[in-house]
Amino acid sequence: IEALHIVFENNMFKFGDTYWHQISGTAMGTPPAPAWATIFYALHENGLIPRWIELLLFYKRFIDDVIGIWLVDADPVKDKQNWDKFCADMNDWHGLEWDCERPSKTVNFMDMTVTIVDGRLETTLYEKPQNLYLYIPPHSSHPRGVFTGLIFGQVLRIRRLCTNQIDATSHIQQFFDRLLARGHTAEQLAPLFRRAEANANDYLQRSPAEKETLRRQKWID
């Protein structure tokens, strides 16, 4: 606790030719910041969620990203009033301000787009428009396994996140093309992508218990 006080009360930084001492907020980039911020807002959520439990079917937060299921009132005027009050309640905590999107049947959360289709949830990959896709170039001195792991991990991630496998195949093709744009060759990439697809198919066919065993084994190794 004493060390945390030192870290968060003595954040000095340079801006241009001036030096500043941060006196409010969290020192960004320090290792304890995510846990510190998560716990701090959770103190507010302890009262927030019970107050709105009748309209919040689902609520989850990852640091500063929140996703929820809002139960819409049949009266659109009352529903808007309820939503505005809920957003104001979220923001009523030590000056923190959230960007609250209007309730919708589709939403971007983290690296997914989640959509309600015919009463069920469908997901696909979400990538920010400003993403430059600066993947490892061929002249990088990274160990060879890093690039292989990048392809295996990304292909599995896309297959897991996309409900529609035609959509997943399109995203994997985009990933392939972006690696080509970074200077890699199709001859080099094709065998790695074939192995990555086989690995993804094998993993996705495993039962939840098998996946958990595999995850634990990797930690042990």
C-alpha cells in the first residue's frame, strides 16, 4: 500500500519543454494502473448495479469498457429518460465520464461486434478504423517462432470470434493480404496458414474440459 502511494502520488512527466506533477487521476502506463482503476470504479458499481437491476439484464466491465443488456421500456419517452438517468448515474463518480452509446441491437465491444439476430447473439471480428496493421516484417530479427505464433493465434482468434465461418474466412484472407503488404511472400505464408487452419479446427472440436486441460498444460510447460 505504501508503494502504491509513492507511485500514484509522484507521477512526473514532461510535455514539450515543461514538467508536470500529476495531482488527479491514475498514472497511465504503470503496472498497477489497470487493477487500481478497476477496483476504484467497482466501489461505485456496488451501488450502481443494484439501483438499476430491473432494467439491466446483463452488465460486465473490463477496465474501461462496459457491455450490457438494457431492458427497453415500451414507452420510448420513458425509456430515453431511464437511459439518460442511468448514464448520469454512471458518470456520478469523482469526475469520471463515460461515452454511453444509445441501446442498439448491434454493438462493438473490445475486439468483437455483437449483434442480436432473430433472438440469438452473433459475433464477428471488430478492428478499429485507425489500425495500421503493422505486423512483423520479413526483415525483423524476431525468433522464427514469434511470426508462426502470430499467424496461429490470429487465425484461431478469428475462427473463435466469428459466428459465420464465411465471414471468418474473409477476415483470414484480409490478414493474409496485410502480411503480403508488409513484405512477406505467398509462398512463405501459405504453408503456415494451412497449418494454422488445421490447428484452429482441431482446437475448436475439443470439449470445454479438453480445452481447459490444454490451457493448464501450457502454464505448466
